[in-house]
Amino acid sequence: MAHFGTLLKERRERMGLSRRAMSERTGIPVDILAYQESAAALPERRILSSFADVLGTTPDELALASGVIPRWIHERMTSESGEFLRILDDAGMTEHPDSESVGDRSPSALVPAYRTCMGALYNVDCVTHLRTLEADSVDVVFADPPFNLGKDYGTGINDNIADSSYLDWSMRWLGEAIRILKPGGALFLYNLPKWNLPLGAWLSNYLEFRHWIAVDIKFSLPVPGRLYPSHYSLLYFVKGAAPVRFSPPRVPIETCRHCGGEIKDYGGYKAKMNPRGVNISDVWTDISPVRHSRYKRRKANELPLKMMDRILDISSREGDLIVDPFGGSGTTYVVAELKGRRWLGTEIGDCAPIIDRFSRLDEERKYLEEIRKKVNILFTKESLLLRQKNRHATSMYRLEGNVEEIGGLFKGAIVREP
């Protein structure tokens, strides 16, 4: 089966059409056509139909030629021939989220459970809400779904279903997430490696893979008969060949929490290091779980503010629209609000913890400000104090920018964002 962009280009060239000629016949701008020829994902139905008309075929035939089952065929086979559907799935042919309009996409029937000037929270099933959103309208989708571990998330949430049912459900809401993403938009999926392995392979049919980010688990317990599980998986995909936004923050040099000495030896490169910190990698060891009662907003697991702050730094800017289909404790919405991003979200369970959290937004703002003090700096204030106490040399580093003097010894040591 062909990558859709490759298929489109081959058929256009077979007809002797230049990209400009194809653009004139379809009414689709040349730059959008070029994007579609570089993308793995099928376009929305309107654009797909335009291509099909010029190429002398049908949208469904183009989808099938790309190894994608149109939604109407998928639904009919699901109800009439589950065995046939499994055979096609084994052959690598899967439903595409844009291949058919499904259900009522009108948002008028949905009333927010909570609203701010930047966003809205809905107390409904995530697929119901996602289907009301326009195609190509969202800058970032972040999702931290239930992990199907049998945890109690409250009424209306079953976290213990068959593996096949969990994957089918995941593909339904992910299909809608793909549809609503803008070209160049980012999708982040936070889950166990067990689930992100098959879901990541499926997403690769429609989006471009960027990173598998390993988020270190603190204080995890060993599992008998298996290697010690020590990370969650954070998948990062974009819609199209490259992200529209990509601005990863820099992080401080990792130092010993006892003496302040560098964990990694930078040798003779100390003077050449960026004073705003080191490049962030795809292994995040500095994200601590929310366990302290001072910051924890619900009994179940809760996303750290630091992780969401970093994700939104990487993939968005002020005014962008962020969608999180699984509200949980509301971390995504709080961080988006504080960072000037628009947001939309759903929570099928109790929305009260999220709404209560917004009533204490000043507390969240102060906490986020503390987190931001350790972003885009080469050394944290705490590590510099330890280095001073234990006589670790720091003078060889370029410590430029806004000056905060510590003990009269480290002028220019704290470099903050402009």
C-alpha cells in the first residue's frame, strides 16, 4: 500500500499534470498541494474529493489505494462481518478519521460545565466533543487517557476492558484528534509503552513521528517476572512533514544534589556552552510525580505542571488552541490558561476538582513561576549555592544575561528568559 502523498504525486504525474496545473483544476493552492504530497495522512474529505475528481476516480478508491478503509465501509464491516474486518486490519488497512462525516458535528447541543476567557470544559465523552470541532482547527492535542489498569477514576469510567476494546476505543478518539489538527500541528500521547507501541504504529499511518520521549517514573515498584518499569511513554507526532512550532526550552546543567558538582563532565567545552542552558533530550528525568498534598488536586494520578509547561513551550505559542480530551485534574487547562493559550477539554467523570482548581489560580500561578525559574538557565540558584559551599569552580562557564548575585561570587550566574 502506498503512502498517500506518494500515491497522489504518482497519479498526478501519470496524467502529465504539473503541480500548478493540478492546483488550477482543483482550486487547491500550490503550497497546500505540496504539503499533501509530503504527508502520510489523507486530507479532509473536501480536498480528497477535489483530488479524486481531477484524477478520474472516487475518494473511497484513493483511500483504499493508500491502505485506508473509508469509515462507512469500516462501520458496515464492524456490524456485519467482524472476521472480515480483522483480516483487513491484519493486512494493514485501517479506518481513516477523515474519510466520512459521522454523527452530528454541531457544537450547539453541548453546554460547557465551566468556561474562562481562554477556554471551556465539557462534562461529556471525549469523542462526542471532538466531533463538534472543525477539521484543521487545533494547534496542539495532548492526551493522557486512562491506562486500562483497573484504577478507580469515578462513576462512568471503566478502566478495565479487553485489550482489543481499549485499542479500538483509542483509535476512535485519536482519529478525531488527527482530523482536528492543523497542518503542522502537534499531537502528544502519554501512556504506558505497552499501549503506545501499537498506537504509535497506527498513528504513523496518518502523522509524522517526531519523538518517543521517556518520562522517568519516580518511586515505581518492581513487577515480578519483568524488568523494572521505570518510564512512561510520551509520543510526539506532527501533522505533515514538519511542525509549525518547535521551540524547546533549555534546561540547567544536571548537578549533584549534595555537592553541586556537574554530573556530566563537559571537559574543555565549558566556555562554549549556551548560558541559557543545555539542549533538552528525549529522556526526561526531572519530572517528579505530584504526590505532596500541597499540590495534589485529586486522589487519582495527576500530571505535573512542569511537564505540561515544557510540552506547551515545545509546541505552541500564545493564542494557540490546545485540546486535551481527558481533563483529569485539569493540569493542561491550568497551564494553558496561565501561559496565554486558548484551550478546550472534556472530562467524563467529576469536573468539580478541575473547577475548584481554577478558583485557586493564583496559587497555581505562583507554583508555575517557581518552576519557570529553572527554565533557560545554566545553573539553578540552589546548585550555585552548593557549588560555592563545596568550592566547585564556575568561572569557566559563560554566565551572561540578567544578573542575580549570589554571595558576591557568581555575578551573572542566573540567566533568566528575556
